[in-house]
Amino acid sequence: MPELPEVETTLRGLTPYLAGKRLSRVEVRRAGLRRPFPPDLVQVLTGARVTALSRRAKYGLIHTDRDQTMVFHLGMSGRWRIDPDAVEKHDHLILTTEAGHVLALNDARRFGSVDLVESAALDTWGPLAALGPEPLGPDLTAAHLGAALAGRVSPVKVLLLDQGIVAGLGNIYVCEALHRAGISPQRAGAAVRQKDLPPLVRAIRDVLAESIAAGGSTIRDYAQPNGELGYFAANWRVYGREGEACHGCGAPIVRGVQASRSSFWCPACQK
């Protein structure tokens, strides 16, 4: 599933083609993805000028001068394609700009979504309203994590995947951040020591920033809008490396299942 770095990379790739540009044509090629496309999507976006692109958690936001924002989620297999040579079977939404650029939202598994939200109401819109702080923003602090984990008996790995605690963190990057911080994913939230919180915040920021710089992580379907793959998977220290040697101590990486998700960690380095 595309996670925060993949969505951020996607938006950075789209920005030169969409920001400040007017949409001359909008085409929907099926009824919807995980849920139906907004019935007025074509009417609202055709002729609209894109004023900015931004991200909230794993959602991409395309703001327009119609006081409406198109919010997209890439689901399991979604990606945007820029100026494709031909329209493909799974190109379900196509935007054409006045400059002639074509941007196709491709989603083979159709677990993604597209919504139209009044721009002034974005912060109170259901999926965004309950999100925690952005992990790359100033509101993710050791104090915030300490308060969120205090008294919690659930494993810290599971708690960090709670979007109400930190927005946008996904399975890959939580595994990687916990390894860098030396914290076992099995440790209860309440058992995370105060001295471990600043390193954990730094680890979260570092792993996300490094992944964004590498274009994200390609596992199956994800590709950047320009067609390039994400190369951060080559830098994974624990994720997907069950049985391989830890880069830090040489002990074998182990795998477990937490909340129906695979966790990878080094039992020697992470306590």
C-alpha cells in the first residue's frame, strides 16, 4: 500500500503539471473506486484552476479556485501517470490541463478513493477530522507521544499505526523507525521510557525523509508519476528481511504478526 512517502512523492511529481493550471477536461471512466466518484466531479473540476497541492496523512489534496478540493487516496495499488502514451484499462480518472498535459489516476485493485470536499471544511471532513499530528510537522513531539502512549497496554507498534496518534504512519515505516530507535514493537506503549521518546521522534522523521528523497518504496504496483520506481526498499533495515542479518549487530531479523500486520525487528537491538 502506498504510504506517506509515496503520497508525498506523488504530489511532488504532480505539482509542476497541475499547480496554477486550469483543467480543460475531466473524464471518469468507471462509476468509482472503493466508493463512487462524486456525482458532480466532472462539473466542478472542468474549467477549474488548481491553486495548490498538499498532503494530509496518506491523502493527496488538489485545491481549486472553485472552493472545492479533490481529495484522493491511492488505496492498495493507486498511482498517477503523467502524459501516458495510451490510456490503460485501469486509468479510471483522467485530468487534462489547458497546457495539454494528461494525468491519469490508475488503480488496478480499486481500493483507492476520490472525494470532493469544500475547502473551508477540510479540517472537519470525516476522514481528516480525527487525524493526529503530521509526523514531519512541528506538532509531533516527544511530549505528544508520551501523552499518547501513557497508560496504554497495547504494543507500541500497534499504537503508532493509530492514525489518531500520528497521521500517515504505515507498517513499513513504523517497523523501520522502531529499529532505529532501539524499541521492540512488542513493548507496551506505557513501557516506552521517556528517554526513548526523542530518539523515536527523530527516527520517524528521518526514515520518512529518507524515503521521500528516494522516491518512496516500490513493493508491487507503486511507481512515481514519471514512471520511476521508489528505491527506498534497498535501505530497509528490518522490513521484509526475516532471517537476514541485522545491519547493526548481525543477529537474525525476526517476523511476527501484530494487529494482522507483519512486524519485523531485531530482538538483540530492540528491547
